[in-house]
Amino acid sequence: MLLGDADVETGLRRWARHVAGASPAPPRLGERRLTGWCSWYSLYASVDEPVILEHLAAARAFRDGTGTPLDIFLIDDGFTPEMGDWLETKPQFPRGMNPVLEAIRAAGFTPGLWIAPFMVGNRSRLYAAHPDWVVKDRSGEPLAPMTFYGEFRWHKRSEEYYVLDVTHPEAEAYIRRVFRTWARDWGCGYFKADFMHIGSIYGPEDACWHRQDLSRIEVWMRMARLIREEIGEAIWLACGAPVWAPVGLADAMRIGRDIGVSWKGHYSAESLLRDQTARNFGNGMLWQADPDCILLRARFHELSDAQVRSLAYFAGLAGGVLMTSDHLGEVPAARRELFTALAGDGGAFACDFPLLGKGALTHGVGVAPTDKPIMVSEGDPVLVQRVRRADGSALVNVFNVSDLATDWLVPWELTGSAGPRAVTEGGVPVASGVAGVLLAFAPYQSRQLEFAAV
């Protein structure tokens, strides 16, 4: 299929409509955006029952006190002993997960849990009992797409992580039982299935799967379909997944890497700035896009106040999944108010990036996560994000992503009109000219302009 359009995003959306129309099942799209709290970016692996209940009480008080739509409470990685041993819990959860999830439900939230269904740690009980359930190379050795040989062991004992062979009938039966148990016995209503990509990286030319007649994506789709079959109508967030494959199966899709606590680097804001602009067009058409958690806390990160606020607006105005991870009893009042404003009435919406693909790029050499050289590209330091409303008005978020102050003209055509219209910022009228609105930006500042209907 060859698509030709006047701008990049129009072509991408037209392609997405073709994908949605060709899907065996229609996209799972709701009127409400998925909102809530996730343990990872505040607690990381340092989770236990008391600290989860403490954060639950804070989330409940915030929701009830502000009226903010906050529907999901997700316990991320850290409650299971090893990857693959999904029906066991660490000593930090001596009563198991049932009482914790029941407490979450009693607080009025949908309980969520994190899982990496394709991953099997070499120190897991699962691998010790069933070494034939993981994918092997041609010499018969387990393929290990992830290894941790040095000091860092990812809060578990395993040095290597293998791929569960979902084409093996017994392995498939096991992972089905895991999802069935979590959904029906534990009462999990929100599944964050992570590191899904490792089920699609080895084809029959590289690996010895139990079945050798399936392509990589056919193997991957076996897992995707069984997840939906076993969890019923529970919510599924696909994370680290082939982003177009599970249309009609996944409710939401993480569209980038972990957000991190710095502006640059392996886990940082750079992923959000790159991946949200390039992939958010699928939001509301194929699945609900997840730009990852919004950081709200005042300490324990390397971001300035301007960076935190601008990233919050950038992710929040995407219109899809809206999650935070911080202790909501410790977040500064101004940032609590910002999160409440971004959540609005909880309705899902779409944004677009009208300058996508129109700016010139410069290329240079950077450093990959593996510390090897990699080509990097940089474009215009100003990003423009637009939310067009049914009444003809528009919200335009202009974001200076550089460390330099700059002036930038917002031309009228970016607002969806050919000429002048009334403009406000925070309810205050903004001066404009024949060509548009000229704005001054501090480093990393974003400004949100409301353009009235013509």
C-alpha cells in the first residue's frame, strides 16, 4: 500500500484506519482514558504490602479530595521472586496477592499487576523444573536476549533471561493458568504485560521453537490471543510490544521507553519527545496510547521544575493513558493541581503534531544503551502539539525542548484557521499579529494557548 498525503500525520492516520479495518477484531476503544497510579517510578522494586497500602491510602485521599478521575492502581514489578514464577510472591507479601488486590478494590480502584509473560529467569523454579519450555539455539543452548552478569542483577538472582516457548503445549498451558489465576482467583482487572518484544525476536531461522512452522509474529500472536482469552474483559496494556500487532486484543499500548528521571540518556525524556510525536497518531484509532507515567514529585530526580511541568503537559495532552507513580500525599500542591487539570473529566481525546515531518534534521554520532556508537538525529527545538475540539476551538501546546531561550511564531494555519482569532493563555488574552502569535520561551518551557472558534 502506498499512501500520499499533504502531511505526514494525515497519511499515518489514514494508514491506521486501514489497519483497524483489516483487524479480525475491532480496536478496543473506550470513551474514558485509562487513568491511575503505578508503583514503578516511585518505588521501583522496593515494594511490600505495607508500603503499597500506604500509597493506596494516599491515592484514595487524592482522588476523593480533588475529584480527579483515578481508576487504576497498579503494582508493577517486584512482587514475584523470579521471572517465570508468576504464581509465587516474595516474602514481602506474606499473605500473597489476594488480600492486597482486595484492598485495592475496596478503595474503589481497578487492581492491576505487572507481568513479563515471555520471560523466564535461569534461577526460576519454572526453568529448574522445565528447561525444555524455553527457546533454544541450534546447538541446544537457551537463547538469552537479556543478561545481567555484573553487579546489577535487576533485583532478582537470575543472570540470564530466556524466552518462554509458547508453542510448547505444556508451556502454553502454564502461562494460560497464570493469566486465568490472576484474573479469576486474584481479581486482577488491569494487566501490564511487559517485555513482550522478546517473543518476536527469534524466528525459525535462528531458534529451535517446539513448532518450527511459525513465523516470529505468528508465535507472538499465540501469546497475545491467549492473554485476551484468559483475562476476559479485563484491561490489557501491552508494553515493550510490537506496536501494531495486537489491535483488537490490547486496550492500550506503551509507545516508548521508560520515562526515567533525567532529560537525556538511556531512560530519559528523550524517548517521550521522540516516540510520542511519531506514534501517538494510533491513539484512539488502534488502541489507547500510553506515553508512560507523569513524574510529579519535587525531589529524587534530575529534572528542573520547567522540565517536569512541560513533560507533564506533553504527556497529559496526548489524550490517552494518564498515570503517575509518586506518593500523592507528598506531591507539591501545584503539581497535584496540574495532574487534576490534565485528567479533566476523564474523557479520552486525540492530539496531533502539525509540524511532524516538516522540519530539517541534523545527524550526528551518539551512544546507544549498549555504549556502542549510534547515529542520532535532531530537529527543530520547538514541538507543536494541537488538540482540536468539536466546536472549532483549539488548544495548542508549544514546547521549547532546548536549553536555550528562544522566540517562536505560532502561525494562524497551525491553529486550523486562515486568519486571526481570539487567543488566551491561562484565561488571559494574548496579543497577536497578522502572521500569528509571537511567543518568548525560557529553556524547556512550554506554553498552552487557547484559540477560540472562528
